[in-house]
Amino acid sequence: MANRPRVVATDLDGTLLRSDGSLSPRTREAIAAAEAAGIPTLFVTGRPPRLLDELADAVGGHGIAICGNGAFVYDVSARTVVTSRGHDTELMAAVVADLRAAVPGIAFAVERADGMGRELGFMPARDTPDDRAIGTFEEISTTPVGKLLARVPGAEPDDFLRKVMAVVDGRAELAFSGIVGLAEMTGQGITKASGLAAWCAEHGIDAAEVWACGDMPNDLPMLAWAGRSYAVANAHPDVHAAATDVIASNDDDAVAQLLESLL
């Protein structure tokens, strides 16, 4: 028992979910069995709240997912954002203005507790019924923004992210979750690690008692914070270099195998 974690925190896309976005029956069963044995699984994802409802039956008895790269704590079962940590309004406006000046053709979208808003020129990675709020940046950011998104159609992805990073310059947290050509920005100090740490503190769980699983650079803060970290076989090279352990691929139900090993 001393070698078992008190919670397993896992990314979703590319880690817990298979490449087609599905949650395998084996993984679903492993999550339930681990929770029954006293080891809950906590989803910590870059997805916004609106893209988590399909996993409500797998989220576990606690009902919670940390999402938006740490910006939101979402009660998936109740369809309710419990807490939201957003961008400072003035600082975000300055970042947006500076990015417009530095990166011609850039377009923005926002993820808020009440859904997504986007400028007309911003094409979302996936269409959902919630992709309805379209307007100027001022119109789509009238409520607190958890995650700021930016892209330029046709831009070279690595060059685009380098330009965004140079402009942001510590005024926001820039993350890469694997969606090519998309810059994802949360407020200063808001990462998967900060969201996970806050949840664990509320439940009296130390970092040393947490095992974390991930595949992309936006997982790096969480993997560094947790007592033990696991990179799936298909993970980004930076994640492989940072993790304490490497497990099977997402398509081979790596997290399920890890949970089963605890039982």
C-alpha cells in the first residue's frame, strides 16, 4: 500500500483516450476498479468544459475534471463549472493587441465558463453545437476568459508558436497540446500543475502521493509536480525526457495497464 498513489492524474487526448478519441472498455473498467480500491483517477486536460460531457459516466465518484489547462474545475456529472481562473482583462487585452501587431492575419477565440467565443476568422479544430458565439474580440470576451486561443490560417506551425512566445513573454502561460498551429494561453501561473495542486490540497493529498500521466508539452508542469510521472509511448520527446517512467501507448490502453498494476 505504501507504494500506491492516492490519486492518478491523467491527460485525456493522446494519453487516456485512444487515437480515435474513444475511451476503451478496458480503460473504463480499470478506472472503476481502481476507484473501488480507493485510488481515484482525475482527468486533467486541455479540453474546455463543453467537450467533457461525453465522459460523465467515466469521471468517477468525485465527478470532477480539471480542464482548460488548469483554468477550470468542472463537475462533469452536474454540468457545472465549480471554479474558474481567468486572464487578467487588461493584461490579456495588451497581449492580444501586441500579437495583432506582430503576427499578421492572427485570429482569436476564447474559452469561458459559459462556452466558446470566436472571431469570424478563427476556425475551430472541431465543430460542436456550442461554437455559436461569433463576434469581435471585445464582444466574445465580456465574461472572464479561462483560455485564450490564437491561430493563423496557413502559417508554419513552429514559426507561429515561436512568434507568439516572443510576444507573450511571461504575460500568460503558453501551452502546446498537440493541435498543430494552435496557440493556447492561460493566465499567469495557471497550468495543469496549479489546477491539480489546488485540488489535491483541498483533499489533503501531497504531490508525492500523486502519479501523473501525459503525452504533450502542456502536461510537463503536471508531470514535474507529481511524485511520479508517466509518459505514454507515443508522447512528445520532451515528455519522454521529463517523465520518471515510460508506459505503453494510448492505443494499447497504457493508463488502464498502469491502474491494473495497482490492483
